[in-house]
Amino acid sequence: MGINEKAAYIKGLIEGLELDKNDKTVKVLNAIVDLLGEITSSVSDLEESYDDLCEQVDEIDEDLASLEEDYYEEVEQDDLSEENENFYEVTCPNCGETTYMDENTLLAGSISCPNCGEELEFDYSDINDDDEDEDETYDSDDDNE
């Protein structure tokens, strides 16, 4: 039983008591029942408006998802590599979201993940060590010849 039905039930109970309508107490009860009816009507209207808004928000969400999908399909790694070779694919270890960053962003050393906000840090010490090892290996090969 909904709130409208409950308010109507209470109103019916009071009317069924066949009380003296001129009695001050009965007037107060009738005023309370009328107020209760107006409140339940307002609540029902609000619930209906809320349901309509939820449907509209769901439609907007679907439209936005479609637009995002169309936009992000256009910006794929192949497109980025054709435009500029200095973009790199970075996958967040926290949320798994893949994003593309330019060389300057990576050289900054860290950035917040655009999806979850996790701080992504880029460490180049291994790259420099590997480069030095390769240089040493190359130099030692030259010495043997």
C-alpha cells in the first residue's frame, strides 16, 4: 500500500467514525487529514519528477558514453604515431587505464593518472645504466680488434 492509499485509508477511517463535524477536535483531525493528503500528493509528484530526471540522466550518460567512445576511437596509438613519434603508451598500475603521453610529460618525472588520480612516476635510471653498459661493451669490442 502506497502513501496515497494509506492517507485515503486514514481519511476513510475518520469519516467512518461519523464524528460531530462541529467539534473542535474533529476539525483539527480533518485539517490534519487534509494536510496529509496534500503532502502525499506532493511526495508522489516529486517521486514522479525524480523518476523522469533519472531517465533523462541515463539518456545523457548514454549519449556522453557514445561521444567519448567516438572521440577516443579517433585517437588511437596508430594515429598518434603517424602524427608525432614522441607519444608513449602508459598503463596505470592502479586502475589499468592506458593513456598516451608526450615525451615532455614523461621527462617531467611524474604525473597523476587522468582516470584514478594515482601518481605515476617515471624512473629513467635503468635506461641510463643500460646505455652505459652498452657503451662499455661497444668500447671493449673496439679494443679487441
